[in-house]
Amino acid sequence: MDIGRIRSDFPALENFVWFQNGGVSITPAPVAEAHIGLMRELWERGPMHIAFPDEEFPRRERTRAQLAAFFGVAPGDLALMRGVSEAFQTVIRGLDWRPGDRILISEEEEVALLVPCLHLRDLYGVVVDKVPLVDDQDEQVEAVVARITERTRLVSLSHVISETGYRLPAERICAAARERGVISFLDMAHSAGLYPIDLNGLGCDFAGILSYKWMYSPYAAGALYARKGSRDQIRVTYAGGRAQAWVDFREDRFALKESTERFEFGPWSWPLVHAWAVAVEYLTGIGLEAVWARTATLTTRLKQGLNEIQGVRLFTPVSPGQSAALVAFNLDGWQPPDVRDALRRRWRIVVKAFDTTRRGLRASVPFFLLEEEIDLLLSSLAVLASEGPGPSAKSG
């Protein structure tokens, strides 16, 4: 892997040391140029699906096929969405909830999953069960199984936990849920694009996918995956102008598509979706195995270095098998926003501060970072630790 050449695709790296790819990724040149070209095409030639349908509609089919092939599924297994949130809403709104039904999430879910579940609680009396995160795959599966009851309708988990970076044994969890007659949903915001994923092999019933984190496409596009044998378990709640197989305008009759496309309702930006397919080509050209190998090397270097700084507490599992590209930690005596701001102001390092069930900082580690940039973050944190309590602590 030629890191120097790859970094030349990311001119934004001239502005900062980028540890915030888990928020929104910076975009590589080939993908950005493709998106610019698609927008210019609309400007110069007009709305493509109206002005040149013989060009645009086959292109849309090719884009769908590329996205599906990347995840090892058929095009009809994916419905285009605007992100994971919309995919999750499509699933939970497609179930008939009754008071006392239960939904199982992790104790550290981010808002895209947590808030809709709490809303179900308030609307329908659904019980929201939370499973703790465990740094052991066997124990993690056991913790999930122990919380599945006869009233559990849905197990909904992030494949990689958004803030603390735990990578869950999703295949085993989904299999355990299926054995107990419970459907599963995976938020794949922080796994899609990092390593090869076969959605059928993963075993989830449904999944939400994003374009703009680890797949390096502009903000924002997404998809809902629905397993062929599972999609009939949820109804279509939002029947829009893309869900129909046919419509009889005179008799007011219609039929929905048999495929997962029945869940689509729009509109969305096709240039963003097409650019996502270009991002798939970009990642495929580099090789996902190579992307993951380097990611694992860089994150391991960071985690080992964090463990050597006095006053730093690492939240993320050290093993690459139980984590991904997110590394979460805290610095004793400092408020996370103060650390974030000091890193940006003094060293041009961009990280995220979070305040959920834990408070800390999250460094997202894209594969194109340099080892010296990992070391710069570590040395900068060591300097802050040596300076004693941060400004908020001192003023308090």
C-alpha cells in the first residue's frame, strides 16, 4: 500500500491531523471529482432521469449492483435510504408493538438507535432492555442471550459501538436471536468499508449502512439491507413513489415491489448515490484486506501508547478482533471538551469529545494516517497529562 500516493487523494489533510473520520469522512479526490462531475452534468445537461432516461436509469441499476456486490448481496436486498436512522425507523415502524413488548440494545447505543427505542417506550409501552458491553466474545453473546425473553421482538445493536468502539460478535448474536425467533437489526455505520462484509453470511435480518464514514463518500446516502427471508416480517409503513411495482391510476389499485425496494420512499440525491458507488470502486482498488490490516496496526499502536500514559484510561478493547477503527479514552483531571479544544488549538489534531453513559474522547483512525501522527497524538496527550488538571477543573 502506497500511503504517500493515497494521502495525495486527501488534500484536506493539509489542514489538520484527522482523527474524526467516524463523524464524517474526508473525501478522496476520485470520489469528490466524480460527485462534482455528476453535479456539473445536472447543471449542463439538465435532470438526467427526465432529459436522458436511457442513460440515467441504466446507470442507476449499475450503481445498485455495485453497492450490493460490495456487501455480497443481490441488488434487490437493498433499499436506498438517507442513512442508518432512516433504515432503523423503517424496521421499527414496520412492527406492531404492544405494551410489554421488549427491544434489546446495548447500554452504550448512540442516538440513532437509542432515541427511537425510547420513543417506542413512550408511545407504546415497549420495554427497552440494555446489554452491557463485555471484552470477551463468549461472555458478550451470553449477555445478549440472557436478556432475550419471550416478549423480545427485536435485537438492535451497533456492529461497532459508536463512541467506545466495541466490535460485537454480530454473527453469533444474530444466530442466537434467530434461534429464539427474534429478528435482528445491525447499525453498520462503523464497520461498512473497514473490512470485507458478507451481509448474508453475517446473519442479521436487517441492517443500516452509511456512505460517509468508513466508505469515504460525501455526506449523505445510505441503505437498508433486508434478508430475503426476513423482509416480510415488517410491513411497509411509508409507501412512497418508489415502492410500487405498478399503479392503476383509474382503478386506484397498486402493488408493492417484492424486493427490499418496497421500503424505498424518496427523493434522494442520485449524484450522492452514484458517488457512493465510485467510493466502492476506490476502496476495492486499494483492497479491504489491506485497509483493515493497516487499520488494525495503527489502532493497536495507539491503544498500546495510551496505556503507557499515566492518567489515561482506555475504554476500547485492545484486541483488533473486538474493536475496529475507533479508540475511546479519557484523561484524568481534564474535561473531554477541554482536551479536544487543546489538541485542536495547539497541535491541529481533531478528535471527538463525547458525553454518553461514559465521558471521554474518541479518536477515529483512518487507514491513511501516518505512524508519526499516531505518535503526535500520544505525545500531545502526555504533555497535557503532565500539565495537571485542565482549565475546567482548575476553574471549578
